[in-house]
Amino acid sequence: METGKIIHSNLMRGQNARLSLGDLRTLARNEPDEFVMKVQGAADSGKLKLEKLRNLKGLYAALADVRVNVQMEDMEGIVRSIGTSAFPVLTGSAVVAQINDAYAGVETVGQELVEDFEDNKKVTTLINVHALDKNIDEVKEDADDFPEIGTEEEGVTIQHKRNGRKFTIKKEVLEENDMPLLVTKANALGIIPAEWIEEQTISRVYDEHGSKSSGAEPYVYRPISGATALYSATANTPGTRAPSGNRYNSNALVDEANLENARVRLATMLNARGKRVTIPRSQLVIMVPDALVDKVLKVVNSEYVPGVYNEMSNWGPLGKWHIPQGRIISSPKFDDISASCWHYGAPKLQFKRKWKLRMEYVSLGMETQAYLDSRVAFQARVAWDVEIGAVDYCYLIQNISSTTAPGDE
């Protein structure tokens, strides 16, 4: 699971403090600022979570009519103080803690495939400036000057994709104190976003839609000249820096020979000077669906080439091209796209994941129109806006078992 994946409450963080439930009403009425600080501190420290609340009906009765002030950040980033009921302050903090635990409990690999960054624009343009050399291998002493290095701009765009979920607590649920239902809903607010973002990230890295036989949106590779398929087995496609293409047809993962095919193809990639790209070995990974994990582990853990007498494997534990088990990335979600397609290269050098909006949590209490219309006592909403884009095409080889692209399987 990715570290740092945390949903922040719409309340400002306070200092950690012990929470005495018996004195909540008195504390909220007499020292509202201290109440907010202690509630948020208890949630931050893990002492307050929705599943730890036993009597939501009693909390509602004790706190619903008590007003406190909270600090909130509006859409312009300005922190404002607003008055609200103490009940959604406590319940909201408990829900946030519950969501965070559920979110963190989802195993993901997306963070190992992309480089994350934040940008609040709907469409982000990234410019790769490639140094252009004149390929002069010597400058004579009587030359007038040293040659000037030029640059070439190769831009791509990354779009955005807004999403979110919410759950509602009606007055009837409070009256029945149906805690199992509420905890289940809060957990879903953490699990569902984590899974959606993971599936979206994997789909983009595979270019599931853009690189199938009839490419379609969403494309992961969007040069300024126009969106196009990222992966191709055709020479000089999607650009001239991939002289043999970046997709290897009929290279099903069977043994070390298939890994060698991918390695050789990756070694043909060129930089803007027309020279071979060099990739730090520490950044090279093998991406395989769950169906191929056993095969790749046998290759990288075998000191000798299977079936060949006394021949050391270049991909085994002592081999030059060995990929440690920690850099073999796999997920059953890969199999949802293809159970045979696999990748070799450095995906983090090729893909960026843009967060226009990080995981955002907002809660509402009984003083809203929803309460007047349908007795909604509490609402919680989680929203996010994230999209993934390829900034290059020379760092990852897609290997398929035949000539059928993953999106067409």
C-alpha cells in the first residue's frame, strides 16, 4: 500500500489529547475550541474511530444542539471560521479516521508505476526539453568558438478525472443506533476510492484503450500534436526514438529468453541526440499479471538455465541482468486487462499521475436543507480528481503473447 495515502478532514488539525466521552457536552458548551482540538487530536492518534463509538444516538442527543466554531478552508484556500453543531464535528472526525484505516488497508501497486505530482489545472502541459548536440567529437584549439547546445521541446498534456462518493445517516438510523451499517458505509468510503484509483492507474499504464487495435479514449499518451497510441510494434512508432517500436509481439513470458528479448528491445531506444538511452538498473522492473508470477519467479530465482547443462542464467541470482524479487510488480488487477501481457522497463520514468484534487472529505450536519427535506442528520462525502499521463515512450516495453493487444482480449 502506498505510504502517505491519507484523507484529511475539513477541520484544522489540533493537538493530540485524551477524549473523555462523559464530559463531552460540558466541554463543547463551555470550551468549544478545546472540544474541537481534543476531538481532532483523538482522531489523529487513533483513539477515536467510528467503530469505537457505541452509542451514536446518545452522542446525537448530547451534542446536536451545541454550537462550536471550526476552521475550514474554502475553494480559494482561505481559512474561515464557521459555526456548526458539535455532533458532526465529533462524528465527522470519527468517520475520517475510519475511512483512513479502510483506505490504507487496500493493497495497491499503482504508486510503484508512476511518479505523483499535484496541479490544480484541468489540463496540464508538460514540456520535455531534450538537449541537442551537434555530434562534434573534438573542438580544435584554433576554432572560433565552442558549438552551442540546442534544445527541442516535446510536450504532452495530462487531463483530469473527477470522482467521489458519499453516505448519509438519517435520523431513523441514529434512533436505532445501527452502528454496523454505519461502519460498513464508512469503510466503503475508503475502499472504493482506493480501488478506483488503482484500477485507473493500471489501465493507463497498460494504455488499455488507446493502444488496442482501434485506439479510443482515454489515451494515456497525449502529445501536443494530438493523442495517440502509446504502444506499437511498428518501427519508429509512436516516435523515431523507438526505432523498433515499444511493443514486442509473440513474446509470451516462458523463460529467460523472453526477458532477454524485452531487454534487447529496450536497449534500442534513443534519446534526442540519436544515442542509446541508458536507464539506471535500480529503476528497472518486471510487471506481470498474477497468472505469470510463478513463471517469472522461477526464472529470477534459478541460478542455471533450465534444461541446459551447467549454463549460468544471466537473469538468475548471480546473473548480470537479475531483477530482484522486490522489483517484480504484480497484481490480480493486471489479469483483468490481460493474463498474458507483461512489461519490462522503468515505468516511473514514463508515467506521471496528476492529482488535481487529493482525497478530500467533507461532512454536513443537521442544520442543512437535507435535514428539513428528509431528516438527514449527517452526510459524509469523499472526492478526488486524478489522471495519469505518459510523458515519454522509450522506457517500457509491452510484451504480448501473440499480436492481440491487451485491450482487444
